[in-house]
Amino acid sequence: MLPDLTRHALDVAPELLGCVLQSGPVAVRLVEVEAYEGADDPASHAFRGRTPRNAVMFGPAGHLYVYRLHGSYCANVVCGPEGVATALLMRAGEVVAGRDVARARRAERRSTPVSDRDLARGPGNLCRALGIGPAENGAGVLGDGPVRLLPPTAPVATLGIGPRVNIAGAADRPWRFWDADSASVSTFKRHPRAGT
């Protein structure tokens, strides 16, 4: 069963783990997400209000907010009531279908083969494996469109909770959630300006 995405990201986050995001022939089981809570979160793209760039974050729920960071695309699932900017960054996943396609997409930027563990490990790699880019910004994931969110294939037995990766503002908030039994979860890195 899919989680109710009309709730705030912090409430949805543990339930999104284990769900599958499918884009064309590639499907990824989500194993790590980070919550971003708009006006209440200095790390959120929506902290200072609505702009053309972040407009998708303000709803409706069940759409992708895609943005570029350090040369890679990252994707969030928009949550919450319409008008409230709350979303979940999909940080990592395990490829469960279309592994050869995902590997070929990842190989376009690498000279060495990518392990199964690393195919969708990290938000940029996850988008690259799925073929998600700027064209998918605003795409709905709850219907039968090209990108679909599907129910969990397996429950998460051990839930990890901790601070978000490489965030300068609100760095210590425990708003990252992960499947502690998955090898594909990102390595935690603290932002150099996060303080002590």
C-alpha cells in the first residue's frame, strides 16, 4: 500500500522507504530519503517562499520536484497539503528492474563499471539510473504516467534515523530516514559549515 502523500514529509518519510519508483524499464526500491519542510526548514529550497524554480514543491502532492545540483539532477516527491512546501528527497535506492539500462546510463559518465550497490546510491545516481531529468519536473507519480510510485516490495525491518547529508542549515535535525539493512544507503557526510 502506498503512503498518504498529503501529509507532511516527516510523517511520510518512513513509509516511503521500500516503495518502488519506476521510470520506463528501470525500477528502484527506495532505501534512503530526506525530509524538507519548507518555511520551517532553512535547508529547504522553499524556506524563503515560492519562486518559479520551487513552485512544484507547493503542491499538489504526488509530483516530482527535480532540480540540478553540482552537475546532477536530484528528485523529491512532493508531500503535504496543497500550498505547503514539504517534500522528500530520494537519496538512494536498490535497482530491482532494468539493471542493464541503469548500468548503461551510469556508464555514460564513468570509465569503470558500477557495482549493483552503487547504481542508485546517492540522489544524482538515483536520477541518472532512472533517467530522470528536467523534463520530469512536475510529473505525477501516482497515476499511470511514465514515472510511477509503486507499493513496497519488502518491508523495512530496521529503520535508521539521523541528520541529513551535507546540509549547512538545520544540520542536526534527524530528518534523514533509511533502511539500515541496505548496502545502497549513502555514506553520511557533514557539511563543513554545519558547526559543531
